[in-house]
Amino acid sequence: MEKLSGTLKLSIFEGMFFNAFFVATQTFIIISIALYFNANPFQISIVSSFPVFSQMFQIFTPFWYKLLKGRKKSLIAVAIIGRGALILLPLAVLFDYKNSWVFVFIMIIYSLFGTFISNIWTSAMRELVPFEKRGKYFGLRNVFASAIGILVTYIYGKLLDFPNKKMGILVVTTLVAIFSITTIILFIFHNIPEIKEESAKINLKKPLYDKRFQSFLIFVAIWTFAIELTRPYFSYFQLAVLGVKTTFLGNISVFSGLITLVLYPFYGKLSDKYGNKNILMIGISLATIAPLLYFVMTDYNYHSLILLDGIFSAFAWSAINLTFFNLLLETVAEPAENYIGAYAFISGLTAIVASTLGGFFGNILKDKTFYILGDKYHGIQFLILMGFLLRIYSLLHLTSVEAYEKPIRYKSWLLSNPSLFKRREVHLPIYLKILKPKKRKLEDKYVNRD
């Protein structure tokens, strides 16, 4: 890669420090902190889903431009409020202030202003990084950020297992605060281009009435509901019910992260060849395995099943994260801002409904146990099982989304005996055979519509 400008170099470091504290707001780490603050399942569910819900507020980003008269001033201001709020976490731990709603308030402020940070930063980087160099640049940035994320996840897991629980939580939240403040300082030295023209008002009418985009939005709504309904309960079940050591969970996260680093370029080539939709379907198919593993997980087998979950999740979510947004861009028409705004609105609305229902049922089921044929099941496991059914349902709806796709066929000597199969080619994923969707003749590339 050619020599990078000072701002692009700083952005790589900002990405590293951002990921260093961002991973602490995810999975078992944030659940451990939430449980320390005595948060209940409803509060945990709201905190976990609020980052998705807050996407709805991106349309108010121009308000900050007008108020502070500039993109860079707006970026620094919302970063100070949002990421600066994380400083309150170690202070609350230090002074033994374990009010769960204080924890919820801090995380909501962080998530709400985080969506403005993301919007402003993304629009600025589109101008700073030429289109033909974005792949290499962001690939390089993501490699460094992912490597740091893997390292600090391991460290956080060790710290959370300290015999002195308060000390472990205090060190973790202090590191989170330091890393978040560092990103704000780096933003100050960024050379952020100012807006050349006033942003047009977002109009959701056209994308909501676009038949092709409607199919994608229906899939998004079902998929978002499936994920947000159960998002925090995998880690909650690990920590609050099974009592799994965070060191073990940290090791699994590191192992899963290393697999993901290898898979991203692999899936990138496959998506170029077979289409984002096909690879996304493979990812979602693999993602349906996790809820089943947790439904049969017990005190006696959780080590092996959590390991399997780490492996399957790496294969699943690397495919999903790589292709989901690309499929969104593939289904939008001009003006793209309206379509992305409609996507954010549907995602956010569905997320808050799902997290509210998930929290409600989580509070009811957290102390319940059920017996089936003499086998004991925790109430949370049935909530997770519901997530499995909804993931399958979302996958079936994905088949109706119109996008470029090239059939994936298996052609080799293994299992190619015609006596075993009526056809020599095995098509993936298998759900296509079950659903038998209407055939559509799609061109390799869609022409933008008025």
C-alpha cells in the first residue's frame, strides 16, 4: 500500500484502541460487569440491544452539524459524551455504587452517542479514502483492530476471574475508560473534511414501498428479532446458571477470533464468486446450530459444547458480518441514504421490541426449571430455543430476497455414485430444497432504478 496520510495512520490506531474497549461491551465481558451491578435479565437485554435500536437516531446527525457548525467539532463532541460516559463505570465500582439502573444509563448514553460517532466517522472516511483503495486500507485497519481485540479479550477473561471480584471488575472498567479516552484524543488530531453541501432530508416512503427492498426488510425484521430476543442469554446462561469461568470463555473467544481472521479472506472470495446472498445463507445456517447446543448444555458437558459453539460461531458470523451489509447495498436504489435510513429504522424498531420481550420472559424464566422425560432444563434454555426457531424462519425468508447468486454445487468423486443421488450435484444450502421458492431469472448486476 502507498504511504498513508497522517489522518489515515491515526485512524488505524484509533481502530485498535476502539476495539480494545468495544469487545468489553460484548458477550461474556459486559454480562459479567452487568451481573456485578446486580442487573436483571430485562436490564441486560435492553443494554445488549440498545446499540441496534440507537441506529434509528442516525437521521438526526445533521442536527449536530448545525448546532456545532462543523463535522470535526460534532465528532469530538459526541465522542466526549458517548465514549466519555464509560469513565463513570470504574468510578461506580470504586465507590461501591452498585445501582443496576446507573449501569444501564451509562451504557445507553454510550450506545446512543456511539451511533452518531459511527455516522460522522463513516461519512468522513468515505472522502478520505479513495474508492479503489478502501479494500486494502480497511482490510489493514481491521487486521490490527482484530488482533488487539483478541489480545484484550484474553486479558479481560483473566482479570474477571480474580478472587477479589471488585478488583477484577475495577481493572477491566478502568482499562475500558482509558482506551475510550485515548480514541477521543486521537480524534482531536484527525484532519476531518468539512461537509461540502447540506445533507438532504431522509425520506422513508420510497424504500418502504419498494417491492424488492420490502423482501429484504422483512428478512431483516425477522432476523433482528431472532438475534435481539436472545442476544444476552447465551452469556447469561454460561455465567449465571452454569458458573463457567471467564478465563475459559476468554480462551474460547481468542480461538474463535483466530479462526475468523483466516475465514474473512476466504469468504470474501466466495462472496465475489457465488454472491453475498448465498454466503449469508450459509452463515445463517451455521448460526442456527448455537441455540441447539445451548438447549442441550448441562453442568457436565458445557466445556465441549462451548468449544463447538466457538468453532461454529466463527464460521457463521464471519460469513454473516462480511455479507450482510453488502447485501443491503446490493438491494438499495438511489438515493441510497433513504434506503439505509429505512433499514436502520426497521432494525432499531425490531430490536427494542425484541429486547423488551426477551427481557420480560427472561425475568420470568430465570429461576424456573422444567423436566422433560426426567431431564432437567433451565427456563432460559427455552428462550434460547425460541431463537433457534426464529433463525430458521428468517433463513426461509432470505430465499425470497432478490440478489445476485450463483448456484453452489459440489462436484467430486466422493458421494458421486448415481445410485445414491438422482442428481450428481448437491446444492447448498439444503433449505432451498425444502422451501422450493419461485424461480427468478436474475441478471448478474441490477440497474439502479429511479
